Amino acid sequence: MLPVIFNVIVDAVIRHWRNTDSTGFDLETLLFYADDGLLVGTDAQRVQESLDVITKGFLLVGLRMNATKTEYDHGRGKMGCEFVQGSL
């Protein structure tokens, strides 16, 4: 797939995720560089819900996330933020 087309698709999926906003996705941050993504949030359940919406968005356009390459981190920072660590 051409990089420009891929970027347009990723942008559409991110816009879909932002417009879904049923659980307040504005509290999560999503960054993409090429085909790598980073989803950050303070609530594990909300991050999982965001990931579900993003995954379904990619499936709608014929792309799938590679679970063997997917990693996650979890912990608690000084400000009370939770972080998870591991891989799927």
C-alpha cells in the first residue's frame, strides 16, 4: 500500500475514533508514526475501549492490527496515572 494512501486511511480511523467519544476519548492520546501507533490514557478500561474502536475502524477498511507485535505498559506514576507493561 502506498504510504500516502495508508496515511489517509489512518487519519480516517483516528477521526472515527475521535467522533465516537461515547466514553470521553478526549482523555486518551493517540499518536501514529508510519505504521506504529501509541495509545496513552489514565484509565485501563477506557484505553481498552479506545483500542477496540480503533481496531474495528481498521477492520472496516480492510486492515488488521498484528496482535503478536502489540505491546502494552501499565504502572502508576507520581500523578496517580496508571501504566501497564507487557505484550499481547
